[in-house]
Amino acid sequence: MLTRLNYLLDLLSEFIAHRKGLLPILGILIISGNFVIQFVPWFGWFADSNCLLHIGSIIAIVGILLGWAL
């Protein structure tokens, strides 16, 4: 079990090391999606809670930190 997890983590770190801007761009796209969703009244609570804004911010910050560390 731990060897598979170690192997998966190694693959993930290699993937992110070569694509340092992927997670921040993904976070910005999610934040932009939150901006668009706020104008559609059909989404209701999901738009009012700004859930995508918070998720996108976390992904972008983690992406910047991982890109800087790797």
C-alpha cells in the first residue's frame, strides 16, 4: 500500500515539476467560472456561497507554492 502511494506521489511531483503553471491557471479558470455562475440565477446556493471562488483560490495558492518548491 505504501509503495503504491509513494509511486503515485513521485509521479505527481514529476508531473507538476514540468508544468509549474498548470495549477495556478486551473485555479484562475475556476475563479472565472465562479464569476460567470453568479450571473445565472439557476445555480442558487452554489452561486451565493462562492464555493468555486474558494476552491479556485486554494488550488492557485497550492499550485504557486508547489511550483516554487519543485
